[in-house]
Amino acid sequence: MFDSKAEAARWVQLLRQQEMGDIHDLERQPAYDFACGATYRGDFRYRNSEGALVVEDVKGMETELFKLKARLMLHEHGITLRKVKMGAGEAELWVRAFQGVLERDSAR
């Protein structure tokens, strides 16, 4: 369901933010097409409290391919990607603490 524990942990954090009303319209895996025929699939998309669109990508490290896709997203879609980095220990704690949330969410 998730590519990493960090991505799963971030999903739980965002779900909680949405429940508190800090963000809304939370989605997983939004896809954006580029003129060159390539597609970028972000990890999460939502609207913040001001209504601005936010597209996040959870990364362990920033690759050259990610940098290229970030430039294309800004140029072609006017969206600045928000890179989220989370340490393995922090991600593990979130996943363990909210395992039930992840299981309920995956059953939908």
C-alpha cells in the first residue's frame, strides 16, 4: 500500500491534520502528465488551511530525477512540490502507534 514506512507515517499525520480541520481534500497518489509524455505521481495532495494546493513527496534522499520532476511540475503545472523527509526511527514510531488507522484506511 505504501512505498515506505515514512510514507505510511506521513499519511497518518495528514489524516490526523484533516480530522482536526487543518487540511482538506486529502488524496493519495495524484498523477500529473507532462508535455513530454512522462507522468509524475506524487505521494499526497491536499488543500491547506488557506485553500492552497499542496503536493507532497516523501523522500529518503533527493535524486536528480526528483529534481527534474519538481522543475517540470513548477514549469508545466505551476506547482511547487513539497519534499518531506522523515527519519526511520520517527516513521517507525508513527507506524506502530497508528497501525489500526492504517489497517482501517487500507480496508476502504
